[in-house]
Amino acid sequence: MKLPDDPLLAAANQMCVDPAFRAAVWRYCRDAGPLAGIGDLSTRIHPNDQMLLHSLKHHRDVNLSLSQYFNVALQQHAAARQIVKLLFDRPKEDLDVLDFACGYGRLLRFLCLGVPASRIWASDIQRDAVDFAVAEFGVNGIRSENEPERFEPGRSFDFIWVASLFSHLPEHLFRRWLARLLALLAPDGVLCFSVHDQFLLPANVAMPDQGICFFSYNENAELDASTYGTSYVTESFVRGAIADAGGNGHPSFRIRRGLANEQDIYVVPKARGRDLGRLDAVRRGTWGWVDECRISGAGELRMSGWAASLDSGASAAVEISVDGRPHAGTTGRPRDDVRVALGDDRLACCGWEFALALEAGPTTAFLEVTASSGEEDAALLYAGPLAVPSRPQPGER
């Protein structure tokens, strides 16, 4: 994907290394090691990172795009670290981790804050993505393969994380990659992968009898759409594929919409006798969005959006920080559009709004919007500077 406006990407790259933005992201790093500090957090993003490019192309707004990029990354990391904490009795520092189909490291930048980089392997079919992960995060790199059977890292792993790969595979590759990655687990290892459930399938498209619907299109022009498109699956298809790879009755656990409130996460252990009941405690956390963010010519900041707990459905508290000064948003506003779009009746009143007359003088205001439904469930909805229009002085016309 090529971004039409290079200045938009340049502005995003500049904001990534802005100290105020980095500090905002750092406040949400929940699992940093005891010796880790803000200097260990890399917020640089590769210029070819499709996840950011897609957001910039869609939103045409640097603040919204970067906020979405990092919010999804933080939520993904929260899901991964909860699974590790619940399923492994030994410290995470003692685990060998493979981030498979890692892209340009959206998860890795947070994962390596709590797990030694020497025990993390990054793998992707895109060579420059692997090179970037190795150089930027200090992890080990493994180039992936087009054919699953040819992928041979020469070792096994305790924890394999695969976000947004199986959601793009046709049936034959879905089954083959599942079997290959399951085979690479250590005896007490765990594989996690995400899928598009049939719930997300367009209403005018019928699910085929085999339980997988594949479309040969994607947002990455560098990848062959016939092998990397967009797929939707039924739970019975996934369970059947797991049984084919691991044998009938092989255990697995489904976390519905556990990845960015969109994709389901399936957790599959190597050991057939592994108890996965602890995963009932996984929390999806707080989610939301900023729909409006503007400053009027008179200097009034107006913001609105929605936010809620994805676990209880309750409206989340919203805090808007303006140049470091916190303010509370008004919550509980009707948002039937969110209820309908997400298919969750609990979200009917998840809206929030905020208005503040800004002081005259500054040419920009740095905004940070946090939604929270508990100490461990805070989500970064928005961060970045906003230009403050100049206002007429008394006597001026």
C-alpha cells in the first residue's frame, strides 16, 4: 500500500518520537520488567507498516491513526500477557516466545519490555519486517516461508502468538499452518491464533458448508491475494481443524472477540491433558473511540465518542487531559449506533462528550483521552497535539 500524501506519513513518524506522545504510550505499559523505563520503549514505526498506512489512508488524521495503532497494540499485548500469566506457572522471563506473522512489530515493542529479547523470536514472510524487528527491538529473527512444511526454525517454543494471519488464509493453508505451528510447541507449550468469526461475515454472503469463506483481496499489495486474502470461519470449522492437527478431542479455548474487539482468539496447548479453565478469567478490557475532536474559532475544545467495558458492557469513565491537566468527560450518552454495529445491547448508552474553553495564548494543545473501567483496564483512546486557532484580541476586528 502506498500512502497518497507523504506529508501525512512524515507527520506520523515525527509524532512517534515526540516525548509527549511517548510518555502517553508509556503510561499504558502494564507489563514492563522491573528494570525497564521509558527509554526502553520504542515508538518508531517502519514506513512500510501496513497497519499504520491503512489507518492513515482511512482516517486522514495522524492523531487518530497513531492512537488506533497503539491502542490495538496495547490491547493485543494485554490479551497475550493474561494468557501467559494464567497458563504458565513459571516466570514469563523463562519462556521462549515466537511472534509469528509479526509484521513490523506492533506487539513486539511491548512484549520485549517484559520478556528478555534474547528469548523472543520474530517471524514474517516480509524480509524487511523481520530485519526491522531485529534491529529495533533486539529480538531474534526468522524468515517465514510460503509453504508451511518448509518453515523450520530449528527449535521449539513455549508460547506462539499469531495475530491476524489465520484471518487471511484459505482453507488449505489454514489447516497446514495450524498443524505446523502446533508441531513447533514445546511439551507444555501453547499456541494462540486469531480468526474472523462468521459473525463478521457481510450479511449478503452465505457461509459455505465447509465453514470457511475466503475472499482473495487484502490491503497489502506485496502479498499474493490468492494465498493471503480475507477469511471468515465458523467455530465448528476451527474445532475441526484443531482436531485434524492434534487429534480428536484435542483441547482448545475460544476467547470471543478477544483481539481488538473484533477477532476471536483460539488457545491450543501442545499437551492433550492441559486444563484451560483458567482462561475464563481473561478480560477483554475497555474499548472505545473518539468521533469528534475540534477547537472552534472561539477557542472551545469539543470532543465526543464512546467507551465501555467489553466485559461488563458498562459505560467507562473517560478522562481528557489537556496539556497535562485532567478533566472528566460526561458519560452515559445514548449511542444506539454503537449498540447496533457491535451487536451488543449493553452498549446502548456508552457515549461520552466533553467541552472546555481553552486559555488564550498557546498555539497547540496536547490531548490525551483515557477510558477506564478498572485500574488494569485503562485504554488509550487518543493522544496528540491539536492546533489552537488564533483569536482576535480585544479591539481587533
